[in-house]
Amino acid sequence: MQYESTRGGAASALSAEVIRRGLAPDGGLYVPAERVSLRRDEIAAFAGRGYDEAACAVLGRFLTDYSAAEISDCVEAAYSRGAFDSAEIAPLHPYDGVASVLELWHGPTSAFKDMALQILPHLVVGALRKTGSDKELVILVATSGDTGKAALEGFRDVAGTRIIVFYPEHGVSEMQRLQMVTQEGGNVHAIGVAGGDFDDAQRGVKAIFSDAEFNERLCGKGFELSSANSINWGRLVPQIAYYFSGYARLVERGELAMGDRVNVVVPTGNFGNILAAYYARTMGLPIGTLVCASNANNVLSDFFTSGTYDKNRPLRKTMSPSMDIIVSSNLERLLYELSDRDPEPVRRWMAALASGGAYSVGAELKARMSELFWGGFCSEEETCATIKAAYEEHGYLVDTHTAVALDVYGKYRKATGDGAKTIVASTASPFKFNESVARAIFGERAVAGKTEFELLDFLSEKCGLAVPAGLASLRGKAVRHRGTCPASGMRDRVAGILGI
């Protein structure tokens, strides 16, 4: 399987090279050059089987320069050695008789990013071996909260790598910040971007990747850059598997017959998670509508409604910070796919976004998107109301991001009358956003004056649920990473860490 850049200016490459590089040399994102599929009987066979079978099947179709044994070893290392607190890896929780919630947060950092970042380091080690690289790989990450910790944990002490994570200093939850700044490991660094937001961090990381002179200096000193963000195909492709797994669970339970349509709702910021569902659809999974759920930063829902992507708006800090994003990088892959894989319009749109902050795709492409996607958004007040309603009416505790998805799911059903079975992606443990969740259900007085760990205990006691081990273990951990820098100083900080 060869991969090509969305911008058409890079030579095609095998998956190992793509995973090692992360970003294409022309600034584009790598996508598979061919369609791949799973037969209906292959999808049906996942019912009653372990998560590893779906993962191996999906990865095997896309990573053809890895042997079946290599892929199996990577899958086993990621999902079969106790890192997840559920044997199902991604359990499917019945919600309202129509929708079921796909819980993607049972990994070590209590966020869906673990689903990919527990396996990516193993794929990277294989990529280094396959491509004969003698360089130390420097993983650069921009995070809006969850990717950072999951990447730090996944790459901790992985031979031949260093990882540097940039996060908005005041743009993540306190629990997310604690997870990053207490991270152990001899090759890890977490740095707050002072006065910046996720888009500043993401823009800074991309600028470092595209800085030819800086990359030449790195190469001369024995380093090479890569990414653990979902701009790296190796981060995105493992996420495709859990949509097949979730569908198979519905078939196994008798809620669907094989081949029946299912809708998928995803709380979306950088567009990677819902793009994985789109690729599952192209592989033959019978997905109907892909519902793109945004918080108050509703640039994506506006785009699906109008066909114009406009980042010229203030970034709002919300209680769902992992979605506080204005520039959704993975949308570029969708634009390429729906433009019949023609890089010329993609280059034009990305240039317009860089120069003027906006682009319009035209009526034909907008119509194609409308056949697949439905976009909606959720206010802060609606997020709180949904958390409360989910708990009081359904006995189910959800985090702020999942609440956004559930709210938009309700709006979609009301607007369309579509009563098809639905999978709602749940992207984080409610304990990870304990203050917002507790306040929404129990009120301001219940949370006033409580520390982060007192809130964990309070929510656990009130709701009768255990605090995830990875969060409980933060209590008393030493802060190891105190550094900050302005967005303009990110390259210099990388150079300082690497001593170049």
C-alpha cells in the first residue's frame, strides 16, 4: 500500500516511511493511495470476538509493509497486557434504546487517545527498523489536553525516541495539566505555551516541521522529527478499528442485523476521530450519517452548513477543552478524498486558510459532504443540562465532551426524524473533568472549595463509581515539568532540549 500527500508535492511512500515522518514533506497529510475494504462476512466475524481481531484486520489492510505477525505483536502489546481496565477495550454501553455509547476511555490516561497512542510507539519502533533509520526520532506534539498525556505515556522510555509536548498553559483542565506535568520518563518533556491556545501550539509545531534549515540542523546532529498528533497516519489508522468493534457488538446483541445501517456521533475538535469513522465507512462498515458534534467553537458545524470554513473568530475556552480548536487539521484529508483525490483544490484552500483565514468549497463538494455529514453544536449551558439529564434520566455519568455529542445527537434526531441505531463516541472519563461534571449534577455549592482530588472522591462517593487508577495515582505525584515558552519560542525550546 502506497501513501500520497493531500497536496501532491511529495513522492509516494510505504506506511513505515509515512509513520516515521508524520507530516509529508510538502506540508500535506498522507492518505492511502488505494481504497481498501472488509467483506461483510469479515465484519460479521468480529461479533463475539476480542477487540484485537478487529484491530489486526484493519491495520493489516492499511499497513501492508508490516507482516501479519508484526501487526499482531503490536496489537497484543497495546491491548492485551493490562493497560486497559476493561477486557472489551472499548465497551459499548446501552443508553436510550436507540443510541449506545462507545466508551473509548478505559486506557491508562482515561481518554480516547489511548486507543491509538498505546499502539503507535510499537508501530514507530517497527518503522524505524524497516526504514533503516539511524536517527533518534523526536516526537513533537501539540495538544488541547488529552493527546499530550496519552503520547507522553505511550512513548515513555521507548528506545530511539524523545517526545516533546506543547500544551496551552491555561487552556486545559487541571486534571489534564497534572497528568502532563507529573509524567515520568527519561525521554519526555511537557511545555506550556504561555498566553496561547491549541491553535497557537499546533501552528508552532507545523512551523517547526516545515522549517527546512532547522530540520537540516537536526539531521546533522542525528535527530529526525515525527508526530504523534493525528496528522500522523499511524495515529489515525488504529482509531478506525473501534467503529468496526462497536458495530459488531450491536450485531452480537441482536440490536442490528449484519448490514443494517448505524449512525455515528463524534464530539469533534481536530476532526481525526470522526475521520476515522469516515474511513471505516469507505471500507464497507454500513454507517449512515456521520454526526459531527462541536462545542461553542462551532467552526465545523458552520462549515457543514455553509460550505465556508472561517477561522476568523475568537477561540472560546469551554468546559470541553479538548474541542477548543479553530483549525481542524484532519479536515484536509476529507477535502482531498471528496475532491476525487485532486491535490490542486486542496492546495488552494489551504493557502487561502493560511493567508486570509477562510475558504469556500463550492456547491458540488458541499453537496457531497451533506450526503455524509450532519453538523451541530452545543452551548455551555446545554452541556451542563445534558450531563445532568444523562445522570438523572439514564443513570449514566458522562464527561463534558460526551455530553456535547449526546446533545447534538438529540438535535440531529429532532431535525431529521432519523431513528436509526446510533453509536455515540465517548472520548473521556467523567472523572477527568470532575469539577464541571460535579457542578452540572450537584450544583455550585457542592464543588465550592474542593481540591482536584477532593472532587474525585466526591464524585466517586456520590455516583458509586471507582476513580480510574491513572487519575487516582496522580495524588501526591511530584511535578517534573515546569517549563513554559511563548508560541514564538517553541523552536528555540526544542533546540535547547536537544542541545543543538
